[in-house]
Amino acid sequence: MIEPDVLTSQKEVKQQLRQNTEAAIESGVFGVPSIIADGHLFWGFDATDMYLDYHRNPNFYADLGLQSIADIPESAIRKQHQVPAQ
């Protein structure tokens, strides 16, 4: 068994975590679980079934009725911030 503090004390592990976090933020991720598939973001446990639908039939979301969802205003937008360099 590897102790968690051994992993977090390694500089490479911390750097990879920072890079992964920044890449996730740039992709629009702001919570977990999040899945990005073909540029589409599926966020939250309740969106898991939507992702599975998309995975089975990516054309399902090309339906014009579903595309109108993209016109609904966002209720929350992530503020841009910078992760401090260590």
C-alpha cells in the first residue's frame, strides 16, 4: 500500500495534478463527475445517463429540438482564476 502523503510529497505528482486541473478547467469542467466526449461536456451524476445515450447514439443530440437547449441562458458561469505556481 502506498501512503497518500508519499504521493503528494512527490513534486512530479503535484505538477501533474496541477496540469490536469488546469486542463479540466479550460475544458469547462467545474464539478465531478464530469465526462467530455467529442467536445460535449456531461456534468453531474444525473448527466451520466445522457452521456450513455450519447455514447450509444451520438446523432441523437443532433435533433433540432434538442439543439434549441443550447439557446437557454446559463444560470452559472465559472469565474476565471489562475492556479498559483509552486
